[in-house]
Amino acid sequence: MDLYSTIAAISTPYGTGGISVIRISGADAVSIADKVFKASSGKKLSDVPTHTIHHGHIIGSGGKRIDEVLASVMRAPRTFTGEDTVEINCHGGLLVTKLVLERVLASGAAAADRGEFTKRAFLNGKLDLCEAEAVIDVINSKTSLEQEISVNNLGGALSDKINAIRERIIMLSANIQVLIDYPDEGLEPFGDDEFAAELSAIASELDKLYATSDAGMLLRSGIAAAIAGKPNVGKSSLLNLLSGEEKAIVTDVEGTTRDAIEEYITIGNVTLRLADTAGIRDTDDVVEKIGVQKSMEYIDKSELIIYIADAVSGLDERDYEIINSLRGKKTIALINKTDSGSAIDADELRKHFEYVIEFSVREEKGVAELEAAIGELFDMGSIANDASSVITNARHRDALIKAKTAIDSAINAQECGIPVDTTFIDLEAAASALGEIVGLTVAEEIVDKIFHKFCIGK
């Protein structure tokens, strides 16, 4: 990436809409915009104050008007990228947006790469790497809790926590370095108890952050879930209810669902990658047999199973076979069709499952209880209560593991009576690992990989 070039891209989603935004960033952003923009006031953008908006038109190479637009002028350093920036707000048609961008590129701007605006913000010190990653997390948020965590991270909440822990480690390293560099100065090392207490406190802080990672990463990626049960217990009806759409065919004919239907479902603060599977039963139908086998495969690989029993027909031998196959898996049992009475003793099911809910798809009864059960099962309450510092990123989690391993090594050395100065390498490793999270010590190829995940224009 050439940091000295001026770049441009469409920063709004591709398609027809009310407006589109073409973003230009770099030293020549304003002069390039002046080549294509004619203000209604007659002023050039190079002569207007920073952070102002101006009405006018984009003019083609032959002097023909392309579109009526608003141009925002923002001068460095008070911009997202830290560079001079112009944003052209044009009408949101596919053709007109393309024509405006082509005009800007023809006037001297280079086409921006994926995530290049945010990467420039990082390289220019406007964001650290953790905050930059939060940009895409905000965009991709699917629940209010995920959005809250992402906005907190964008505002520096996680970075501040990481930097504070890293600073404590660096202070310990600095004290050790003084002893190593000036062994003949008669300097008094800090006491072993003080050193041990600080190492223990740092380890505790790292543990607290790591403890948020399981729930945090599931929140970000979604929980792989499958609906399981015999035919005609209401599996497809549940998928339709939770999705708010008729995603699956529902009939009274057994074996209607032959293949798994997958859908992203948001329920409360959790996103489920939910699969409606074929009813589990013995069948001579070749196609249905394949569907039943697929159901078992989905059950095996899912992180959550929603098992449905039919309240009207009660439990039979096939139900108990399914129940036994779910041992050891995180399962929520729904007794469906309770609006028609129930032949199932809920306490009997509670012998097998911690979470049993009397449910009715028809009356939409039990949805709130299902939402609460999922939150408890995956410990979402712990991060909902404090969304200020939550690990939702595998790269961050891996760096925390490296940092904690190094601190544990230093603690073990200290407990074995090994001189304090031998822990210097461990402390340096821990500080370096935490630096990877905020971008202080991360390899360039990792940075490139992170920003390549962004869309063009962001």
C-alpha cells in the first residue's frame, strides 16, 4: 500500500438506495475533488473551511453534469484516516455512483483496497489495531449486546485494559533491567513478596479477560444449533416461529423435512446458526434415510441442541433413544403443543435435561424462557453485566494465552527460588504478546490479513 497516494472508493453498500458516498482520502483529496465538483456558491473546495458541507454538481470531462451532490471537506488531522478527506454524497443509483467514482479516479485518485481507509487510520495513529478490528465488528453486529461490546472496543475500552496490564509488566521488566545493567551499583531489588504479588495480580487480570472469551466468541460467530426430535413434533414450525418467516414447509405428513434447513436466528442477545433437521425415525424411504443420517451429523457437530417432544402423543421408545443420544451435549428440551394438553411429565424429562420448557409454537408460548435458557447455558449474563472488556476475537484470545503462559512461567520460576532477573525473558514475552492485540508488536503480514477482511470503502 502506497501511503502517499490519494485513494477513493464507494463507502456505502453496493446497490440502489437513497444516497451513495464516495470517499476520497490523501494529500490530494481536496484538489482532486475540485477537478470534478462545481459548487453552487462558485467557491473551490480548496478555499472553504474544514468540516463544512457544500452543494453542487459533479461535472464530466466534457462539462456535462453527472449528478447533484453534497461534498463534505475534512482536513487533516481531524479525520478518520488522519488525512485530508472529501466525501461526495450523490444519489444512490448504481450507474450514477459508478460514474462519479470513475470521474474521481480519472482525476488522479487511486482505487482503494479492502479496508485501506481503516488501515490508514491505524498506520496514522488514529486507531490502534484492536480499535480498528472493532470497526468491522460494529458493522457486522447482529445483536444489541454484540453491538455494545463492539462500540466499547472501538472507543478503546479493551485497548485501555490491555495497555494497563502491559504497562504493569513493562514496569516489572524495567526494574529487572536496572539490576541487570547496573550490578555494581548496590541497588536494592524489590522484595520477593512484592514481585510475587504483582505477578499474581497480573495473572488474575489476564484470567478475568480470558474468562470472557468463550461467551464473547460465541456471541460474535453465533452458536451452531440443531432442532432434533421425531417427525411432526413441531421442529419446522419452531424454525418458522423464531425466524419470523415461513422458511420450512409444515404439513401433517411425517417425513416432510428431508434435508437440513439452516438459518441465522437472533434470539435475545444470541445469534443461532439454527438447523431444522429431518425427523428421526426408522424409515424405508431412501431419501428420508439420508435426511435422518444428516440429522445425526448435525446433532453431533452442533454446540446446542433444541430437542422437541410432542406433548400430545407423549414419550415413546424412539424419544428415549434420541434422549440417550444427546447425553453430554448442551440441550434444551421443549415440550411442544402444550396448548392441547400434555401427556408428558416435565419432571420426567428433567431427569435427563437441566432445561425443560413447556412450549407452544401455535400460541408462541415459551419463547422468553427459551431465550433465557440459552443465555444461561452459554453464560451470556456474565458479559451482559459488564460489556466493557470482552474478548470476541480469536487472535486476541491466542495472544492472551501466550501472555498468561509467560506470566505463569515467571511465577513458577519465582516460586522455585530462581533469581528474579531470570524472569526478564518471560516478562518481555508477555508484554510482546499483549502488544500484538493493540498492534504494537504485530507482524506486518498479520496486519495485512486483518484489513483484507474489510470491505472496499471502509
